[in-house]
Amino acid sequence: MNTSVAVNKFARVVVRDQKLPFDVAAHPHSLIKAELKRRIDNLENGGGSYHDLVEDDGC
């Protein structure tokens, strides 16, 4: 199946069903906030490690 056929099939399904043929989901804000808090707590309690900074050579 070439690209043209794939795009045409996708377009037909979208028009026929009036929706995308797959679910679009994002992480809820509360889950992201909870993960950030967990990582901050880990760092504040001695977790993680230090790394030397690397200078950007501008390339």
C-alpha cells in the first residue's frame, strides 16, 4: 500500500465515521503534577546524582 492509498483510506474512514479512527489522549494534569512531586521529593531526600555541566560548542 503506497502513501496515496493509505491517506485516501484514512480520509474515507474519518468522513464516514465523523471522527478519528483512534483515541487521542493526554496525561491528566494531576498525574503530571504527582509525578513531578515524586521526583522533587526523591531529589530532596538524597536521590539522584550530580553531573558536570558540558559547555555548548555552538554547533
